Amino acid sequence: MDEIRFPEPDEVLKAKPSLKKYLRYLLFFGPGAIIASVTIGQGQLILGPQIGAWARDRLLWIITLSFGSYFLAYVAIRFTLISGINLVDLFALKLKG
């Protein structure tokens, strides 16, 4: 059986705590945190249908928007897992030309 080997951590994770390390860590972590915050703790799952039931057909579009956000998150996650490219990198590649 093969021995399991872990990759070496990035330099930013090896450095001692400092302001410079903190700023580099934000650059390292930033885009992923933005994408993750889109899908973590979405209150639309409960709040959207509840408001739709309360307002009847006047706010029916909120339910559609609520489920649409889950579809968008699902497609983004599938794309990242299959291609290995996250959405921020994809937008950067497309905007470069």
C-alpha cells in the first residue's frame, strides 16, 4: 500500500504572524471567500417561501429568485469541480480577452 504524502504548505501559511502575512493571506483567501459567502447560510431557503406565502402572488418572484440562487450556486460548484477553475479565475480569463 502506498504511503500517503501531503503537499508542503504555501509560503504564506509558513510565515510567522505579521501584518504583511495577514495582507498576503487576504490576497490568498479573498476570491474564494467571496464565492463561498454566496452559498453559505442562505436564508432564502426558509425566508423566500415564507414571504411568498404571506404576500401571496404579489411577491411570487421572490420564490423564483430564491431557487434561482441555489441553481446558480450548484452550477458554479459543478463547474469548479469538473474543470478545476473557479469562477473568479474564469471571469479573469474571459475579461483578459
